[in-house]
Amino acid sequence: MGSLWRDGLDAHAVDELPEDASHEVLVVGAGLVGLTVAVRLAQAGRRAVVLDAAAPGALTTGGSTGKVTLLQGTRLSAVRDRSSLDVAAAYLEACRSGAAWLRAQLSEHDEGCEQATAYSFATTSAGAERLEAEHAVARELGLDVRWAAPRESPVAARAAVALDGQFMLDPMVLVRRLVATARAAGVPVVAGCRVVDVRSSDSGHEVETELGELHADVLVLATGTPVVDRGLTFARTSPSRSHVAAFRTGRRLVEGMHLSVDGETRSLRPARRGGQEYLVVAGNDDAVGHARSTAERARELHRWVADRSPSAVLAHQWAAQDYDSLDGAPYAGRLGRDGPWFATGFGKWGLAAGAASGIALAQEIASGRRPDWAARLYDRPGTASDVAAAVARNADAVGHLLGGMARAIGGSQDEPPAEGEGRVGRGVPPVAISTVDGVTRRVSAVCTHLGGILAWNDEECTWDCPLHGSRFAADGRRLEGPARDDLTPEP
């Protein structure tokens, strides 16, 4: 069915790769972060070119639920607990800057852009305690949150915190606006141009793409997680996929934006598109490549809606990938002394926090300075809990690597899988076998990033890596994640 936001959209107006192979700034990735960097640099008089392997907004930005709010579940108290109150304050200030900039890019007449109250709700006593902590931290940081009345919650909540004056948007309306703004400022936006290698030195970056070799004085990797990673950020982030669905409704079923803080994640918001009312629901997050059946996880979410709103009709379903950091606050800066610039680790709050990172990166690239909140946020020192989380994260990755190898040894290559199914068969290397649209394909089952054994995603018919979140189409084409290369076809 695909994303509600992309439904019925014509192709973006994009540009051919400029003939000149040398550029002042190359921005890789035409999601929100990359487009924000490009627009802000153009406004500062810097010449940039944006490259995207697919199309603007094709991945996480276009798959977002479109909620822009400073009340983000229990994010502020989590950052405070894992890092410090000052880092939580800097994160809040960053999101406030990002949200204000996003609001300025859209008018109140844009389809899908609407002011709304944001709610975080709990259905258990443990969740209510977490809300109390979030309410206390938010108030201490000057955020005007309040306790919501029971009638404001669309579910039977034990407690709910509210923040008025937030807003929700159609993320593809935002993407198209930013693309148009960038192109009007002389920034080419090139689609279908994947970066396959980067060589950095003190004289700049040699960037190998599928369309040819380029040189950049400055390189920005706005690719969700850096595809060239001297800082090993893939070892400091956890990739997850959220299931999202849009249901046609005869009337608006909820007011405002709602997010659960306990149990299975439930995110709800209304949307109006083309004169039709929708209920957009997200949840049942899973670590990439870990779910036994992603299709069943999506169906669980659909049943949850059907049990509460039997008249709602499933119209669209999709998934989006996010990367969470060790302490809940994003990372942004430079990979080494002469490496590319990057931003990642937004958790599921990449609209406000992603725009903020784009603002900070562009300002530092253009002037050598950055906002006060950016220095406090992105230069924060590591903590003992960071080390413990990183050790646990990478021990889990090793466990999945060994488990994947064991499954590959015992796998079968005999009968082709049924339609929509895939499995890993034994071989050297192990073979990933799938049947999609009547075509059985065999590719290497070894991720081209760090050698993880891939797992079949039966909802999206993709091969997903449980180590660091790289994803590949059934034919082996790389889709997203830290991997740069496609999977090798097998005879």
C-alpha cells in the first residue's frame, strides 16, 4: 500500500548531476537533515549540491508520522537520567529551534499542517510514574506541560501529560517545499545517485558515486546513519523499524497527537488528505532484523485499531527506520579531524531534532561557529552508562552474528520458498533465497557492512541485518543502513 504521504504524488522536480566534478559542499541524503543543511548553507552564501540514492524523502522522513512536538514521550527524563540535566536542557532548546524553523517553512494553509496538542499517556502504574518524572523535568526546564483530563485521551489512560501549541504536518509537503526552496537558491538536488565510496584527506573528499567521481571541499552525510564511518557511530546507535498504518475514517476519531509510554508503543494522530479523514497509527517497534515475523507485528497493530474502531478501514501501511543513541540524545558533528560531517541518533523524533542538527551543521560549516545549545548537546562527555550500553549493544550484535551463522549451517537450499517468503540456506557464503512476485532469487546472505547474517522481513520482502540495521531488496540491492554495497548474486 505504501505511505499515505507519498500516495498520488508526482515525481519531484530534481536536477541532473552538474557537469563540474568539483564542488564546495556535497550533501548526501535528501531527507530533512540534508535538505535543511543545503537550504541553510545557500542562505549563508555557500554553494552546495544534494545527492540522494533514491529520491527526496524516500526513507525515514517520508515515512514519518509527521508529529512536531517538544513533548516526546519520556525523552527529556530519559536524557537527564542517562546523561545530565544540562544535556536534556540543550536537547530541548535544539528541538525548539528545529520546530520553529520547520513552522516557518510552511504556512497554515499547507495541506496537512495543523496546530495540535501533544499528549504522552500511560496505561499502567509504572508508566504513570515515568510520566510524573517527565512532567517534573519538563517543568524544571521551563516547558509548560500540564496534566490532561481523562476525556482528552482516546484510550483508557491511567495518566496523561499534555503540551498545547505543538503541530503536525504532512512530511512530504515539507520535503517538496524544502526541495523547491533549495533549487530556487541554486542548489541542485540530484536523485538516483548513490555514494559507494569516500576517501577523505586534509584537501577534501573524493566521492565515488554510481554516476561518476566527484570532489567536495566539504562533505555532509545525512543518510540516517553515516555510510562512511570513522567514528563507529553504528556501534553507538540502535536501529529500529516502526510499523505505521493510515485508516480511512468517516470522521475525525482523535484530537491532537498521542503517544504511549508503556507497553507496546502506540502513536496516534489524525490526518486530513484530499478531503478524507484518516487515523494514523504507529507502533510495534522492533530492532531491525530481530522480529520473528514483521508481517505479524504489523497485523497486531491493525487488530489493535480494529478492536477500538471497527469502522476504520485500512488504507495505507508502511514502516520507517530510526536510530537511537546510547543516552537518548542525538549525535552530530564531524567524523575525525578531516572527515565528513554527520548527524544521527534522533530516536523517533527526527523532525524537530533533525532540523536542529541541520541548522547547527550548516552554521558551523559556514561560519566556524554554532549555537550554544549545539556545543552543549553534541560535545557532551561520555558516561559510564554509555559504556555499559555500548558493551551490551555490541554483545547483542555478536550474539546475532553467531546465531545467524548457526541458522545458515542448518538451512536448506532444496525447494524454493513460497511467494513472499525467504530463508537462509547453507553454503559458503550462506545463500539468501526468496520468492517475490513469482521470481525466486538467490543472493549472498552476508551483509556487506560487517558480515552479519541477514534475516527475512516478510512484511516488506527485504533482507535485514540484525547487527547494525542495513537493509537490502530481494534482488540484493542496498536500501539503507551503514552498508554501501549491494549483495552478491549467487548462482
